[in-house]
Amino acid sequence: MAEARALAERWLGDSQALAPEFVDATLALASAHGDAALHTQLMTALRAEKERGRLQQLIWALGFFRDPALVKNLALLLEPEVDPRQLTLLLLMSGNQSRHPEVAEAFTQAHYDALAARLPEEDEARLARVASSHCDAAHRQDTAAFVTERMARAQGGSRMLAQVLESIDLCIAFKAAQGASIESFLAAPPR
């Protein structure tokens, strides 16, 4: 982890410090185990970056932070000077890659109308995908209750809602079918 962190910091200072094929993996690994200092460095770089490819890499990296206190970067989506089309990835990554998807989901629910107003009409339906990492009936019910009416108004929203709910249903079914054998295996791994 220390080497990934050092490489990420070197890349922040010089985009040529890492071969292009290693940038995403290095940033993801460093961020997944990153602290507030690395988060601050990435946020500072994001605000100053003008080159689109590097901007996407920074957004990618920010989506891998696991500490719920560091997922505060979602507030970027509400800043008027930031292009929300680029940052939708951050919201989706925070919901799906984080150990705390409820942070991204709570943010989306609290700011849904503001987010939808800032996004192009064809992207509003993607907001439902924030909840797609859940794997239990209670979250499925909460998701359906919150987004059903909103997705009915969004372009492609009905299809996106169906996909999200199907994803949750498949996870629930897989967990029910395989959960006991996985727990058994992990409790006594073969030697």
C-alpha cells in the first residue's frame, strides 16, 4: 500500500511518473487504503485540473475511498463551477465501490432534485444506480419507494429502475443460495 501511495503522489506531481496503463490501478489501490491527506491532495488536483483524461482519473481515484468521512467529495456535484456530467462517475463509484454505499445513497436522496436539475435530461435515470450495490430486501424496498416516482419522470428511468431492482434481487437470491456454503468455507478453509 505504501508503494501505491508513493506512486500516486509522484503521479500527482508529474503525470509522466507512471506508465498510463498503471495509473488507474495505482490510484484505486492508493485511494482504497488512503487517508485524509491523500484525499486532500486528490481534491486539490481535481480542482486545478483542466485536461479531461487526467480529470477522469482523479474522479476515478476519489471514488475508491472507503472511509465514510472521506466520501464528502460528493458535495462537488453541487458546485456550480463543476461539470456534473464528469462527476456522475464519482457518485456511482462512491455508491458501488465504497464499503459504505449508504453515504452515497443518502447524499443522492438528500440532493436528488438539485442533482437531477444539474444533469443532462438523459442522465437523470443514472441516479438510481447509486443503490444498485445493496443486497437485502429492506434496502430494495427503500430504493423502490424513493426512486419509483422519480424514475417514471426521467428519460429511460423505468428501464433503469428495473435494472437496479433486478440487480438487488439477483444479489439477494445469490446470497440465499450460496451464503451458507461461503460461510462454511470461510469458517474452515481447506489446508
